[in-house]
Amino acid sequence: MPDFPGFDRAAIFEEVVERGREQGVSEQEAYDELVKEVIEDHRSVGEIHDDSPTEDMAEQLRGRWSDFKEALGLDV
């Protein structure tokens, strides 16, 4: 996975969990969209350079669907 200086992947996942809780995300498709939204939000404020590939980061976060469900207390 590409390295993003000053970018904490665990903190990004926690942000996804927090937003998911606020938005009532309970389906994987909505979770995948939320992952994309969080990454794009960080890109828009310059924390991720526009030219930086984020596919690996998004894939890793999408792969944490089970962790997300557990964090929200959803049926695992």
C-alpha cells in the first residue's frame, strides 16, 4: 500500500466507523460508498495528494466490513 505521510490508516477506519454510526450505515454497499467518501474528503482538504493512488487504501478499508459491523454491534 502506498505510504501517505502523516496519514494514520487506523484513524481513517475510526472515522469511517464514526460516520457510519452517525449515518446509520448497516449494509456493505453503503459502507463501501462511505469508505470512498471519507477518502475523497481527505483528498479535498489536501491530506491526500490528487495524484496519489488510493485504490489499495480503499480496498483495505472495504475489507474491514466485518470489523465495521462488530464496532457498530451489527449482526456479524
